[in-house]
Amino acid sequence: MDTIMAGLDDQIRTNILILDACRNNPMAPQVASAGPSRGIEAGSGLAAPTSLGSGSTLGAGTLIAYATAPGQVALDGEGANSPFSTALSRHVGTPGLEVQQMLTRVRAEVVAATKGKQV
């Protein structure tokens, strides 16, 4: 994530980064049972970016949309796409819809589709 953000560090362009990658770590049970480790965390969900690279504008001009809340795991859903991807694909091409309105609609649809399990 930090590498991606560093590549988007630009004071001229507006960047929109949409991540539907908030998955659980399938190795978490093995890592947790192994005790303290050096390289792999046993937590779940996608971690927030820790830094944005040297000379960064601290994300100015970048909007990041996550599939779920920080530290949470996004659901895979029943179909070919996750609830987030399904809702995003339904709303992203709506003519005249501002990004904030589009993401609000996506969020509402995800909450409804997952019965509040994913926010």
C-alpha cells in the first residue's frame, strides 16, 4: 500500500484508489500458534498505510476507498464478485454522479447486502 501511495504522490493530479482487498490472512492460525514472529502479523483485514514515501504531500489529492472498515475483513459474497465489487460496478458508471455520492450508494448497498456485517 505504501508503495502504491508513493507512486501517486503528485500535487497536480487527483488520484482515486479503490481497494477490495481486505481479506483475512489464511496463515493467521499457524502464525498465531507459532508464538512471536518477525515478519507476519496474525491480524485480519487490510492495514492502513503507514507512510506515503519521502517528499509526500501526505495524501493530498488522493481519495482512498476501502471495501470495509479498517482492520475488518471484507466478505467474498455468494456470486462471482464481492458485495463491494458488485455494488461498485453497479454505480461507478452512473452519468453525472459525483464520486462521494457514488461511494455513499456503494456503502449503503454493501451494508444492505451483508446485513450489516460489512461496513
